[in-house]
Amino acid sequence: SWRSPYPSRLNAHGKPKQDRPPTSPRWRSAENHACRSYARDKAGFRKLLQKKSLCPRTWFSLDEFFKDCDWRVLFPVIVRRSQHHQGRNLHFCPDMVGLKEACALYPNNYYINEFIEKIAEYRVFVVSGKVVCVAKKTPQNKDAVAWNVAQGATFKNVRWDRWSLEAI
């Protein structure tokens, strides 16, 4: 078969090759690896946030839960597997029996969170220390425990002139 002496401008799928400058950022950089690791390890990220008082009360074992609080009045709580997404591996625990059952599902791989009933949820995007976007999440069912897009929630951009400057 005849072959052209000129290099092909098509990839293996017959699409035009995308030239990438040698200085372009790559997804596999050290910073991005660290960000992806935090995104996957929700319990680890919670530990970091808790040190700065930026998340709801969180415990990483039943022993820690019993030692830290008056658990008789704290229920309900949420138990999550350390790595989770799309509202999966989320257990609403109204009492001690539910808590122990949920924790037993993920030995040494869970965290316990105080339950906070939501009335609204916002996502704030920060780049280089500056807020660049605020999005409001609207659940398909406001009574659901998880307000995930995978379960029907939607995000809508909040115009910058409607941002609460006190909150940001």
C-alpha cells in the first residue's frame, strides 16, 4: 500500500490533531493532583476544613463522636463513606442504632456529620483568592437529605450584582 511521505494531520480516529503548545498547563501537574486528591477524599478534606472551622461538626470515628459531644441530644446525624459522590453512600441516622449500622458498612472509612436542615445551598468559586462565580443549587425535592445534581438538582448562576457582599 502507498504511504504519504508527509506526516498525518489526523489522529487515530480520523479527527484533526490538536496541537498543544509545550508550555500549556497539563491536568497531571502536582497542584492539580493535590486538588483531585482532596476532591476524592472527602473525609481528609473535612479534616482540613474543620481545623479552620469551615464545615459542620465532623467526627472520624464512633469513639471520637462519643468523647466529643453529648450524643444523646445531637441526633440526627449523617454518615458518609470517606470517598463518595452523587449523593451515594449517604446515611441519615436518626438514632444510635442507625449510626452504628451505617458506620459498620465502612470500617475505618467514614465520617460522621451533624445534620443541618437546608433552606438553601450555594457554590462559591474562588480563583487566586477572588470570588469569580456564585451558583445557587435548587433541589428537585427540598425535603431530600442530599441535594445532588445526579438526583435532579440544578445550578443557576447568581448575577454578580445580586451577591451578598457580607456573605462573600
